[in-house]
Amino acid sequence: MSKKICLVGGEDVHKRINLSQYLISAGFEVTIIGTSNMTFPDNITYYYYPLIRSLSLKSDYKTIKWYQSFFTKNRFDIIHSFDTKPAFLLPLSLLKTKTPITRTITGLGTIFMSQSLRNILLRSVYKTLHGKVKNRVFKTIFQNDDDKDLFLKYKLINSENFGLIYSSGIELKQYNEFAKRHNKTFTFICVARLVYEKGITFLLEAAKICHEKGFDFKFQIVGPLEENSKRLNADILKFYEPYVEFLGERSDVNQLLLDADAFVLPTFREGFARVILEAAAVGLPIISTNVTGVREFAKHQEEALLVPSKNTKALVEAIIELATNKNLANKLVENALKRVETFSLQNVSKQYITIFEEAINQHKI
């Protein structure tokens, strides 16, 4: 008899399709709910529902009511959430029900990095809501130790109901081609949401400095602009257009990676930087920062060049070193290709299946 699981997420919930196929092979019947507009395979039932990324009492109330209605009409053996807001809105809406709930904390993001008054207040709300639902969640899965330690510090989880699974996994079978890395103009690519915390402005300035130093490098940034502040906005991007090519949101990211010579992500913090796994899987040498969500994958001078975050000078030095030292680039690629196998979806799915079956069996007792 199949076990019915519902995966709950947001706009990138389609990234759980590959995991779902492993779940189906293990005897699960999979339903996914989210805000993605992607097409889902026939063996997955998909529902679109109301959820917005930012805090909105009116919208969040609608989301809670939707959850309550949906999970009253549709019964599952286990429910698992993958996104920031569902991590607390889902168990909050189902406090009086018994279906096991598990969740993955994919990152703490801007709320925990920014010292603005707004985000300090949001942190307080976040902690309160997570504290309220901690006993309703069977297990909280973290992708790095720092997030886990923070939840323990603020008593947002119990000491026995958490686990660690590094990354959401990567389907290595889909990466059967490597970047050739022989462009006439050495090409760096960054794939990220364009927000300040991804280190975008530091990359922009590094590109400008490299140009001023006489290096003929090409810089491409792929991703949507999601910020309009004094720190990062459309006018800032326009200023750096002579040095950086802004490609916006693209559906051919894998091909763009294959056409590049190196990958760079000067982020301030990650849950676990999946895009770094993707860059490693296509054989690109990587420059990133020595921060949570990156160092779980790479060590400096081994799988990547890791520089301090918010340090333009160090970033420039790493860019020049990587572009001018082919032996170093080749070593990083070789090591990263070996390391990325640890994060294969096949390995990650086995860990999730163990947790899901444990939750279901515990509920039957």
C-alpha cells in the first residue's frame, strides 16, 4: 500500500520534482503544493495556492485558511515543507490535527542577517511563531550546523526533534556534459537572485576594478533583480553595465554554465548553496565566500577559492588568480567533481525517506 506524502513549498517547489521521483520509487504517492508555474509530471499531483514571500498579515491569514481547508479535504500520511514561510505557517494552521509534519529549513536569509529595525522586528515575530509550533513538528531538518545551532539557542526546536541533511541534493544524472573552459575572453558567471546579501554589489565593483587593472574578463550575472534600495537597485546595475552583462532570469542556466570558464558567488550566507553544486557538476572552478552554506561543500584551495564576505579586494585577487592559473583551476574542478558526488540526490533522498518513514511509523504507534 502506497504512503501519501504532500510536499509544501513556494515559487521554486518544482525543484522537488526529482526528489519526488525517488519517493515514488520507494512507494510514496506524491502531491506537491506551491506557487510555481512550471509543468509537473503526470505521476505527481500539483496544486497552486496563495503564498507571498514577504510578511503580510492579510495574505498569511489567507494562506493559513487555505492550508486548513486543503488538508481537511485531502488526507496524507505525512506533510513536509521546504520553504521559509510554510515552515511555520503550515504547522501553525494544523496545530489541532495529528498528521505528522516534517520540514526543511533551507536558510534563514535576510531576516537574520540584516540589522535594520524592520528585520529585527521580523526576527522577533519569526522566533515567536517557530516557538509556538515546535511541538507540532515531528522533525526539523537543517542544511547546515549554524542554522541548527541558532534554533537550539532560541529554543525553536526540541533537543531531540531535528536532523541534518546537507543540501537538497543534485541529480547528477542530468549533468552529463562538462564546460569546455576555453573562451577567448575568460568568462565568469554568477547565478543568483539579485539582492544585496548575495554580494552582488561587491562582484560589480570587482568587475570594474579588474577592467581598470587591464584584465579583459567577461562577467555575466543571471537572475532577477529583487531589490530596490539604496544598496542595490536598477540604477546601480545600469552604472556597471560597461563591466557586467546582466542576463536577467533565464531558463537555460545549465547551458550558460557550460559556456562559462568559472563560477563566482560572493554571498554573505546561504542555507546551502545549491547553485555551487550545479557549477561543480558541470566542471566549473568556483570562487565563493567562506560562509555558512558554502563551506559545508568547499574548503579553500581544495574545491574552491573562498574569500571573506564583503571584501572586494580579496574577491578581485581571487578572480585574477583563478583566471591566470590554469593548474589551480583544473585542481579545483577535479576536487569539486569528487566532492559533489556526496550531495547526489540519490544519497539525499535515502536520508529523507528514512525520516519520512520514521514519522509515519511513529504516528501509527
